[in-house]
Amino acid sequence: MPHSGSYGLVLTLHVLSAVLLVGPLCVTTAAAPRLVLAGPAGLPRLRAAARSTRYYPPATVLVALFGLVILREGSFGSVRRISDPWLTASITLWLVAVAVSLAVVSPRLRRAIEEIEGGGDAHRHLPLITIGAATAVTCWVLVIVLMVVKPGS
């Protein structure tokens, strides 16, 4: 049964926004510790990573909104509810990923940039950046797995 009409359009927007927002966010976040280690040579890319980790996480609300639009009418005639465990887990993991990106990774990257620009050593920020990046990327990947596998449905 193909996905046609408005459901197919919104599903396409959901998947496309996930690819264009979550994909680059995962790559950038995962690369952040390495960019800090690069020191002054990595500053241009580190600045771009800091911007990405600041603006992309809130933008992922688009992915969630498109998902909520198609929530009730699942693919191939299935019916879903927000209380389905895999959906609740996905939303929780999404919120954790956004929170960690905005509260840990992004501010620490900005501090690391300031220290590198000032001639200091930004390595003291690496543990939190690395733990935050690993946590956020793991959450994003688990959300994607849950969206594809839909355990228990």
C-alpha cells in the first residue's frame, strides 16, 4: 500500500527534515571533540560546529511536528497513539538530545572557542563535550531506530 495524498506528503517532510536536520547535527556533534583537539587550526570548523549545535537542536522540532501530524494514521493503515511505548521513548530521547546539545555541548564549544582565541588551552572542556556529544548522538540514533523498528507495534 503506497503512501499517497497528504499522509505521503507529510511523511516525506518528516523523513526529509530528519535527514537534513538530525543527520548534520549528529555528524557535527560527534566531530566536536576532535575539532577542539585541533586547536587554533580547527577554529573555523569549531565555530561552525558551535553554531550548528546551537541552532539545529531547536530546529528539530519540525521533525517532531511533522511526526505528530501523521501520528494517528500510521503507515499501512495502522493506528498509533502518543502513549505507545516506542513513541513515548522516542519523544523522551529527542528531548534529552535537544537538552544535552543546548545545555552541555553548545555552551562548552563556545567556551572552548573563547579559550582557543585567547591563546589558552581548551582541553579542559573536552570531557563534558565528549560525554554530551556521545549522549546526544546516542539519543538521536536510538530515536531513528525506534522510528524504523517500532517495537511492540
